[in-house]
Amino acid sequence: MTFQQLEYIVAVEKFRHFVNAATFCGVTQATLSSSIAKLEQEIDVVIFDRSKHPIEPTVLGARIIKQADVILHNSEMLRELVLNEKKYDSGNVRIGMLPSLAPAIFPQFAGQAHALYPKINIQMIEAPTNEIIEQLQKEELDMALINKTDVDNTNLYGVELFTERFMLYISPAHMLHNRERVLPEDLQDGDIWVLKSFHDRYQQLSELVHRESMHTSFLMTGSLATLISLVDANGGYTLIPQLYINALDERQRQNVRVIQSPKYFRTISLAFSRQYMRERMLNIVTDIIKHVVPEDILTEKIKKYKITL
């Protein structure tokens, strides 16, 4: 019995499919299938009922897989303990980021990661919240930057990283463009462009954009970049996260204004599975974040303390 064989049976249980499990493990289906068959022969137990579609573990097989998961988890804990003590800053890390966040910080994040931790391989996956959460729970991602409120409604751990404003992006042709700061009541009767998949995720924004006094144009699917292009081409304004300014060109940055209100903010957390044990990697990622995100929006906890598991 080997750790590799245990990894194979855990993967098959996760995907309920030999081909997908083999792809996940980075081996051929033949290699994975023969290795599992050898394990079954060695312990004289049929772990998977191959007549079922999708494939299912047998009753005893399910218990074996559960124990295998514990063994692999403890092995990872031991490995991480050694790495922490030796302070090895190397390895792979898979990070999920929201589409409204990735263009704003990942270019700088990747650069800082290479400069500070050149032996770490960062794999960034940009995806909607529900996909990120699902991948974290399946351990297909190691960690992710998502909204604090979305982490709170799951079984994931979350460490608050920073709180950013929602800003106005205003067409130069709009009357509000001449103001340095805008009050919420100034938005009572405006031509606003809305990306439903983004703005409706935040209650304070949803309440604003759906007011009867607003002349709202909805973009059902797309990106903040598309939304900004619509404002540039057609006038009006929209709301974007503060850090998204990093993704704008110099001309577009002149069209951003602050809303004078304590209401329009969002908090981003670093989310990870309760089974994730690479404490040092969590702190490496937060260290990179601290080099990328303005200090004044970082949480006090991230400024002062390290993440401990």
C-alpha cells in the first residue's frame, strides 16, 4: 500500500469517474486503474463497484476511502510542519479570484510573487463566486480572494484582507463629472449602467440601482471592462470597486469619483478549506497582498498578525 494508491482512490471517490480522476492525478487511466486494482488485490477488498454509473464505492470501500483521506491529510500536515520549520518558500499554489478583482490586482500580484518568492509557482483561476466556492470545497483550489459575506455562508475559513470602496465611473459628458466627490442623493436621477451578476451581489448597490428614480440599463452578462466601455461610448455612469482603478488607463482614471458615504464598501477575504494545512503558504500569499494593496484599506489583523491554523 502506498500514498499514491491512497491518492488515487480518494480522487476516484471525488470525481466518481476514472478518467477525470486520472487527469486530476496527472496519470493515465490505465496507470490509475491498475494501481487501484493492485491495492484491492493486496487488501482483498473491492473498493469500487464498477457496475454503477457513475462509479460508487462499496460499503467497506467508503470506509477505506475515508481513512485514506485522513492518512493523506495527516501526511500533508507532517510535510507542512517540516516546510514551516525549514522555511522553504517553494511549491505550487492555486488561487481563485473574482472577475471584478483579478484584473485589478493579479498583474501586480504575479510580479511581486516572482520578486519575493521566485520558487513559488502561482496558478490563478478567475471565476464567479459559486464556482470558486465549489472548487475550494473540492480542494481543486488552495485558496481564493472572494467577498467576506460569501465566505460567511459556507463551511470555509475566511481571513479578512481589505475593505475597498465602490467608486463612480462617470462619462465626461455627465453633469456629475465636474464634481470631485459625489453624495448618494446626487444619484437619485441618473443614467446608470448595471452588470447584474456584479451589482446585484451587493445589497447596498442593488438597492441603489433598482430605485424607481434611476434610469437603469442592464447588462445581463459580461465584465466590468465591457460596462466601462458602454459608459465611454454612451454616457451615464456605473459603480466599480476601488482597486479596479488599477485596470483602467490614464484617461479613464480621470472619470472616477468617490461617493461620500460609509455605506458603499465591500470586504475581501482570503478563503480556504478547513482541510488546508499549508500555514506558511497562506502567510506568503497575504504578504504578497500587503505589497499590492494600499496599506490604508488593509485590515488591522492582516497588518499586525500572521495567520495561524
